Amino acid sequence: MTLTFDAAIEGDTIRCTIGTDRAMTAPVWCFSLMTVARVVSGGTFLRHLAGYNEVQLPDLEPGKPHEVVIAHLNPAYRIWNRAWLPLGSYLRTEGAEPVSLPALPGGVAPAQRRDLKPYDGLRLVPRPTDWVPVNGMLKAGTFMAEGEPLEAASALAERTGLGPLLGDTGVPLAVHLDPTQPPEGYLLEITPTGATISASARAGIFYAAVTLITLRQTHDGAIPCGVITDAPRFGWRGQHLDCSRHHVEPRTITRLMDLMALLKMNRFHWHFSDDEAFRLEVDCFPDLWQKTAYRGEGLPVPGVFGGGIRSGGSYTKAVAADLIAHGQEVGIEILPEVEIPAHAFAVNAVIPGLRDPEDTGTEVSIQGYPRNAMNPAMQATWDFLLPLTSEVAGMFPLGILHLGCDELAPGTWDGSPAADRLKAEHGLETRDDLQGWMMEKLAAHLAAQGIRPAAWEEAAKGNNGGLGHGALLFSWTGQGPGVAAARAGYDVVMCPAQHVYLDMAHTDDPGDWGAAWAARVDLAEVLNWSPVPEGAEDIAPRVAGVQATFWGEFTTEDRQIEALLAPRILGVATKAWDKADAMTGDELRQLALHYGPIFDAMNWDWHKGA
């Protein structure tokens, strides 16, 4: 059977055309949008779950394409670009296996590369703390040196198409241990005959080597001579990746870690738990990952977010161990996340007893999931969460577990008699109070095991002050919640959606790709903010760092991630490292073009028009 499918944006509607070379009796069109669809013409709406929709079509005749016009049920959901067209479309007919419709072109479209403009400064991102140039160039192919940090950097260079760094006939590279240097800092002296690294620890030696690898590439093998003094502004320089809505292959994750390492980023926030799946192997609840790993036709979670007939996967403990080891080799620690109490639709579907059976609430999450939170008044919730969080935290050497705690739907637990009794018992009035009580109890459980809790900004809510226990909070809706949390005694990581949510579209162009609910984030906008906001200088000691975030609602192939991250990840690395915080958008645009050959060497797609 040959099927055809096309779709186009027409104002606030989407005009779709479905064709077949064989007759089909009363097919049901299954597809996903960001949210619930409505049918304008050409079919009858049947049902939905979150953004997964089913539309009854009339009989299809061979060679006679059928037109269906749809729109978002909620008119506030504008159709911003191609990513908002139907994803994961397929047809179901009585008595036959479902068949996939051809996928629409996905991801950032190819763009014309801008002309490379000369950049007189050091072509290095992030910009070093200090650079004192002198006359001359070091023409270096490889360097002669020994030591594990340099060997790790050389392996990184080879994997990314930039190496090798080390060779038996290269120019001399000396390494001196200097206890006065910060742990991640270094002094790099470059002369026409060789280079010298001074550092106090492995990280500083590794980052100095990364600087040499980068300069060799961006300066075409003629590295400018001078002295670089360098150290990061923040200890937390992160990149988050949503692997729940789209199962990302381990090879893609290690490639991302390599890109992060070239930019001196050191934290990978691994988001494998959400409404759609829990993707990490755990011994305490095998059903959790075995029964939620895949979504699609006939499964607990249908083909939301482009899932189609069947999609997904899970990460074994062996894979997790490999990712941890790879990260440590390139100076990156992994932060795991378990979503609590909301974003738990898939978990609730396979783990019994997490909701009050007498709950009459009708709450719906912002993504359209009904009743997607677990209930802290149920003993089963604690029988589930305590061993789960202990096991997950114990897998990762970082010693921090992110507990989610974002986007609790309005009305959650309002219809639960058990929750009412728990609130009365502990003097709690609102759902935020109850959530805060729940998160504090869970944080205490982790803290007793030497695990530091972390969570999104909402975990500071509640009349008890929220999570507590020295938790690390991530401020995502903007910087205001981060400022408030810091003043309340929390350490915070700034990750404002308006600037560093890299799943946002680069532009307003309908031909672009990506989300748009927070902003359209061009390359310069990634720099258009300060991690310590003006007027809030008092919180500076509490700002632990900066992190970029990537959600996978629109991702159906790993490759689609790349041109959304690159080159904007250069700006994130700059914000996290540069103490001066003074790079302009124009400078970053010029430097991004000089990083084009690095992305190309990695075979990493990048937004060439950025």
C-alpha cells in the first residue's frame, strides 16, 4: 500500500491531504499536535489524550486524495511553524494492522551559511578570563606530552574529528602543577616553539588542552602566541535533555557530552522521567521501565508528541554506567531526574495505588493529561518513592537527585478525601502546602543518605518553605523565582526559558522549527540577560550556575536536536563561564561562524543562518 500525506499552515488552521492507492473503509486518522485538535472539515473528532488525537475519516478511494482541515481546540495555541503540524500520523482500519503515513519534513530547515567575517580576537568560546597576546604564531599539528587528562582530551579531539592532540613528533607541551590555580582554572602560555599548561587539578589541565584543540581549529593551525589565564565564573554549567518524550540514543547523548566538553560545560541533566515514560532500568520496580518504555497503539500511553504506532526505548543500568564513565572522562557529571509529584501519567498507569480511589477531581495538566499526579496521602506513594529515589540516586556519583516538582495542575488533590485528611493533620491549607510537605519529606529521606535534593523552582512553595535540606533549585519560568528562592536560602541554577530553552524556535518564520510559548530565541537573545539580575546583586553567592534546557515535544529523530542546540549552546557556555558577562550578540554571531568548522567536523547539524 502506498500512502501520501501533506499538511500546510493556513492562518489558524492546518489543511491536510491524505491519499492512498487502495480503498480504505472508514479509516481513523491518528496523530499528535501540541494539544487537543478540533476538526473544521473532512472528518469527525473521536477522542484525544493530551495532544494525541483520533479523527474518523470517510471511506478513502484510490487516487482521490481526501482533505481534512483541523485546528487547535484552544485558540490560544497559535500554529507557530512547521513543528506544529501533525506528527506521527497513521491510519487505523477495522481488522487490519495500522499503517504509518509519510512523515512531514522535520527539524530546522537547511539555511544559507553567512559569509565568514574576520574576528580579530581570540576565536574561543567561552571567552577566557584574560588573554595577553604577543607577536608570533605557534604552528601546531600535534603536541608531545603525557598524562591522563591530555590523553582524554586527545581522545575527545579524535572522536569529534578535530584530532589527534598528541603525537610523537608534535611540538613540546609541558604541564606544571600549580596549587595556586583554581580547580577548573589554568594558565596557558603559547610561544612559537611550544606551550605550557599550569594547573592545580585534572580539570584545569583538561580545559587547557580543550583550548588548544579549539584554537588549532579556529585559527587554521596557526595558534596566536600569548598568555591565557582562565577559570569559570560558575561551578554549574549545564545542559538538560528530555529523553522521556523522545527516546534519545545513547550515542547521541555521548556526542552531546563531547560538544559540551569542547565548551567547558560540566553538568548533564538527564530527564528520563515524565508523563510519557520512565526510561531507566531499576530493580525495585521492573514494571516501571518495562511497561512505560514504549508508547503507541494499544499501549498505556498512545502516540503523543509524534510517537506514532510505536516508539520508545529504555536505558539499561549498563548503558547508564557507560554514560557516567564517558561523562567523567570529559569532565561532566550526570544529574538524574525523577518527576514528582506531577508529570506522572505513565507511572500512574503501571504502578497501582498512587492515587486516591475516592478522588473526584478532574484536573488536567498544561500538556492535557488528566490526573497526572501521585497522591502523598497514599501509603503506596511512599512505598514507591522511597526505594525508587534511593536506587536512582545511588547509581550516579554526583550525589544529587533532581525531584522534578514542576507544573502541578490547578485543582490537583482538591477532590481527594485522603488528601484533605492529611492537610488537616499537618495544618496545610493549599495544594502548594501539600506539595511542599511532600517534597520536604522526600528531601529528608535523601539527605539522610547523603544525597542532595534538587528540583524546579516550584519546590520552594508551601507554608513550610518547601523542599529545604540544602536543595538546589532551578529557576525556569524566569529569574524572579530564582531570586526569591536565593533570598530564602536556596542555591539556584538560572535557566530562564526566555533565553536558554533551546527547544524554542530561532525565529518567527513559519518555515522554522521549534516551540514558541516562552519566546523566540535567536543567537543574540541567549546572551541578553545576566545570571545575577540587576538589583539582585545580593543573591550572587547563591547563584550556583547556568543551564540550558531542551524539551522533546517536537523531536521525532535525534538529528532534530542538533540545529536547535547549535550554535546557541555557544551562548549558554559563555554565560556559564565568562566572569565579565560582556560578550555582545554581534561578537557571538561572528564567533559562531568560526565554530562552524567544528560543528562540521563533528557532523553536527547547526543553524547556519543564526
